[in-house]
Amino acid sequence: MIRVGIIGGSGYTGFELIRILLYHPEVEIVAVSSRGQENQPLSDYYPAFKNFINLKYITPDSQIFKSDVDLVFSALPHGASMEIVPSMINSGVKVIDLSADFRISSKETYEKWYGTHKSPDLLDRAVYGLPELYSHEIASSDLVANPGCYPTSVILALVPLLKFNLIEIGSIIIDSKSGVTGAGRGLSLATHFCEVNEGFKAYKVGGVHRHIPEIEQELSKICGTPLKVVFTPHLVPMSRGILSTIYVVPADSISSRHVRDAYEEFYRDKPFVRLCGDGAMPSTLQVRGSNFCDIGWKFDERNRMLIVVSAIDNLMRGASGQAVCNMNIMFGLSETIGLMTPPWQP
């Protein structure tokens, strides 16, 4: 059995990790931390776990996370993980970090978007945890940087097009919509029910969202040259889900058939990407509660544009489900163990 600890287990991603791992046949949850809920039973804080788990929250600096576990999921806010991850790595514990602290390979780029990095020596050691791209590297790593939710939806939608040189790399425009859980469980006016319900708004417009360097970093690796994207996120009055609509200019002589062949070839053996096909568009409802990313596309012949749409559950494929998939790979298991369940409907 894989002995697992979860640091930051009182938020939405922590809840999802526990929910998934309780049914994982190869996992034992040993410890879960929360500074604000220390000594409180998990089933008191989250009544959904009553009769499922008997643990109490402990502090994140407990020795148990360095001595009694094989792997730690760190679901702390940006800036907090980098302070605790080094001691666990030095103790021989594998870590999957769900924050942005180790996703950006350049210290200078990280600090431009997030602030001072306190563990820059680990940036080269961390593997970006997108299984469709880096499964071999993940398998041999002891530190995996779990991708962000928006980047997951965008990168998976664009990789085949860039890998097979089907689009003009300077033409990428991304329009993404997210459910409110993407902002976390903390209280804020921006996610207050009365501020969100019956509303639909763009935010962090004009190239200032922190997921932009992550998206550009990974897409630039695929095409072998630096690229920039136009990225605009929106907040939608729903609990969970991300829908990304991406507009690109096809390269000369590229047809819908080339696009279809590229997606089918690249994702042929990738269990968590489902292709809707040409003209069939995905829906967040059809991936809700699952680790799937659904992708559809359509040529706009009149304007000579290609429109790609992807849908994920931000808490599952965009966070906890993907983290569990990475854990499976790190321990030599099938990546689908504990995750191959149908989406919730409705």
C-alpha cells in the first residue's frame, strides 16, 4: 500500500483528494493537515466523510509527513509549498505539489508573476505533471508539479496542433470560463453568492493572469520556439468546470482531415482525453466529477479559422484527479486506477 499524507486538506482540492483516495485500492491515507482545523475530525469539518474516515486534522509541520508516508500531496496556497517541500524531499518522501510553486522552470519568470521563490534549487528537479506529455519523466521523479486548471484545458487542446505544425503559432486566442470553486474555499466578496449568481464576467483581462507563463512555457516546448498567447478567463455562476474556447489560424493547406488525424494519433493511447470530433462540442456537464478532458473542434471556412473547445472538471482533471493520476505513474501503477469512473450526470 502507498502511505499518503495530504497537507492542506481542508480546501476543495484536499476534499477531492480524500474522496478519490478513499476508494483507491493501493492507498492508505495516513495523515491530513490543516492549520485552521487542527485536532478537528475530518468528518466534523466535512460531514460528507462521516463513516468513511476517522482521522483528525494535524499541523502541516508534523513529523509524520517526513517519516511515516511514501508520498505527500501538498494542496497549500502559492508560496506556502516551497517552504515545506524541501524537507520532505530531503527525507526521501515523494511530493506532488498542487500549487504553482514548482510549475515554472525559470526562477526569474516565477518571481515576475508570483513573487520571491524560496526554493529555486528544486525548480530543475520538478517535473511538470501533465501525463499525456511527461509520463516517463513523472515515473522517475520524486517531485511533480501538478498543472493548473486553465493550463490543463488549454495545453491538451493545443498540443497536437503545435506538434504537427498545423497552426500559426502567433495566432492563439484563448477564451476560458471557470466555475467558482476555481477560486478556492476561502471567503471573498468576488465569490459571494450574491456577487456571482445570475452574473458572468471576465477578470484579469489584458495578459495579467498568472497561468499565462505556465501555458506559454509548455506550448513553447512543444513547438520548439517561444510563443505568446492571448488569454482571457471568465467566472461563470456554476460550482465546477472549465470550458476553454481557442481560436487559431490554420497553416496553409491544412484541412479538417489533418486536424482530425493529428488529434487521433496523439491521443490514441491516452485514456483521459476523449475526442468529440469535428463539429461536436464538449460540455462541462459531461466531464463533471471525472478526470476526463473532452475536446472538439470546427473549421470556420468563411474566416479561415480553427476553433477548438475543451472541457474539464477544474477540481478533478484540473487538480486532484490529475494529482492522483501522477501518483499512480510515480509508483508504477496503471494511471487509471481509482479514476476510471463515469462523470456525474446531471
